Amino acid sequence: MFKKSLKKMMRSGKMMWILFMCLAVGAAAGTLYQNSRKQEIQTANSGFVSDRISTETGTTEINGTKTGENSQDSSRKTADNKQKTESKAVSSGQVKAEYSDALTNHRLHWPVEGEVLREFNMDETVYFPTLNQYQCSSAVLIQAEQGTPVTAPADAEVYAIGSSEELGNYMILNIGSNGQITLGQLKDIQVKKGDSVEAGEMIARVSEPASCRTVEGDSLYIQLKENGKAVDPLDYMEL
């Protein structure tokens, strides 16, 4: 009888142990499942926030590649900037080419016709009779009687009009983005600052010589500058 009771107790103990182990395994599995679900929910929420931010900024990120409105705007801006840069380069090149052609092809007109009284020379000094001294000559003097019409040597814009002891009444013409012609010893000026003139158009008349050129006599002062540096205008006058 005692042995039967003991056997029953042992079988009951085994059952209780098996039941306990089953409960423990079930609890562990439940914990793992809950943790897995939490991780999935966090990942889903993170993706939702990321998509929301991307939507608000107008971009979507797929495999590290951003697309959307901001990306498109950036592309458009880059294209616009490139087009503007190319347009400026073309425009600048055209202006430079036109000016270069005007000089290289001797397209400057003679403002007056006459003998060259003083030539351009920046390498050696030349004699200035009125001043009775030798100096470099950054311009030329063309003999012309007082009252002789002076015409525009090129299509140009009147940059400045003024008067000085050295030049008398003078006019500065812009003939391109980097070229200027100064005409001195003028009177009866027909244009004003800002006017556009055409090559061959009468713009003034020759006046009496400036005080520093009285010995040289009636003449027109002509100076040509390229990028601010004086060059020989006779090299670019029509033959």
C-alpha cells in the first residue's frame, strides 16, 4: 500500500515538473514574441517618421537616392545657372570678338584726313616742339584746319565729354567692352554723354590747338586704349 502511494506521488511530482517546465518555456516564448513585436513597431514608427519628413521636404529616399521636388528644384537651378554662365561666356566672347575684329581688320575710320604730325611711340621719346622737350607719345596728332568736321571712328557710345589744358575740349568714346578712343582739340560738339554714334557720323569740329601744342598747329588729338593701355591707333585705321 505504501509502495503504491509512493509511486503515485513520484508520478505526480514528475507531472508537476513537466507542467512547470512547460509553463517556463511558454513564458520565455511569450517574452521573446513581445520583444519582437516591440522592435517591429519601433521600426515601423521610424519608417513612418522618415517618410513624413521626406514628404514634408518634398523628397523621398530610396536605397540612398533622393528624389522629389527639392531634388528637381536643385537640378533646375543647376541647369539655369549653367545656362546663364554659358550665355555670359557667349556674350563676352562675341563682344571681344567684335572688338578684336574691328582692330585686326582695320575697321576704324579716320576722324579727319590729314598729315600725321606726331606718331605714337611708347618705346622711345619724341620731340614736343611747344614744350621743347622729349617725351613718350601715347597718342597721334593729325593735321586738320580749324572747323574741319570730325567723324566717329567707329560705332560707339559717348563715355565722357570734358575740357583740360592738355587736350582742350575732348570726347571719350567706348568702342567695345575693352576699347576707348579719346579725341581732343574739339569744338562745336554735336553729341552728349550717353549718346550712341555710328562710324562716319559727324560729332564735332576741329578747334584751335591746346596751349601745349600751339607750335604743332591746328590738329586733332587721337588716343586709342585697349584694356586701359595705350596702343597705336594708326595700326587699326582703314588704309
